[in-house]
Amino acid sequence: MIKEKTIIGPRMHGRKMTLKKFEFAQVEEGCYYELARGYIVVSEVANYYHAMQVMGIKTALVLYYAAHPEIIHAVLASQECKLVVPDWESERHPDLSVYLTAPKGPKNRTMWRTWIPELTIEVVSESSRDRDYTQKRDEYWSLGVKEYWIVDAKLDQVLVLTRGRSQWTEKTLSPADSCETKLLPGFKLQCKAIFDVAGGDKE
């Protein structure tokens, strides 16, 4: 008997599913899909302002990579990688993930279970606000992510979470500040440049 493949589409938003079943399921095109604490989350393709912020940050990181290929191994966007979080029955697709080393072991579909980025970045939208600030904060910690940046244009701030001994240490950056990290010596990106990249239109 041929086992029918699981196909996930927009109509399945909010439906309960195990991580094991979700991880290799096929998805219908046109939307983004995550598993959040055992429930399917369907999101529309990012709006212009969100996309431009992600592009602005990624451009800075890619330019840094071009100058320092010995430091960064890869800068991947949401549809180019995933974070499998078994402790929370979640599968996440950060807006940007920075990997300093190559994956260990076979480079196949299972590598995402063990290949963890050192830095993850989420650009907040209203539909993702709770997930970005609350759920992903706990999940990225449990995976061993070293830094997590939450870029919030509505609040004109970037919340930088840096891994401490037992919890995140927080630093809130204003538009006058710059994003910097010990993970990437010499990297500097003005927060204002992120928010201004789409001409100030935050809709």
C-alpha cells in the first residue's frame, strides 16, 4: 500500500500536527509555513517594507561575508533554511540566519536538525509580533543560538539578545545606534539605515 504524502496548504492554518509529520511534508506555493508549538502557522508573502528591511540587513551581511569569508560560512533567508526545535514541537524559518561553520555530517534534508546558526534575525510584522518576541525567544535559546536580533520598525528599535550563562542578556538599540556583534568583528549596521531602507513607509 502506497502511503499518501502530507500536503500542507493555507486551509490548514491553526491545525495541530507533529513535528515528525511536518518536517518533510510538501507545501502548496504562495505562502510561508511554520510549525509553532505543534500548530501550523500560515503566513502570506512579506509586504514591501518588511522585505526591504530584510534585504537591507542581508546586503550588509553579504558584503561582510565577501570581505571576511573566513568568518561567515553562509547567510540564509527564510526559505533557504529552517530551525527544527524538537523541545517545542516547532519548525522555524527566521528571516535571516548567519552560520559561521558548515554543517557536520551528511548534507541532506536531515542536516537542519543539527546545523544551528550562531545569529538569527527576525523582522517584526504585526502578525508575527508574539511569535518573534515570546515563542522564538525561548525556542532559539533551547537550540543554542548565540545571538537573536528582533528588528521592530513600529517601535523604532532593535532588541539584541545575547546568550548568557542561563538566559538571554538584552540590549535595546535606537535608530541612532548601530548593530554590532562579537560574532562578526568589525561589522556595523546603523539601525536607522534598516528603518529608512523602504523610504519610511511602514505599512
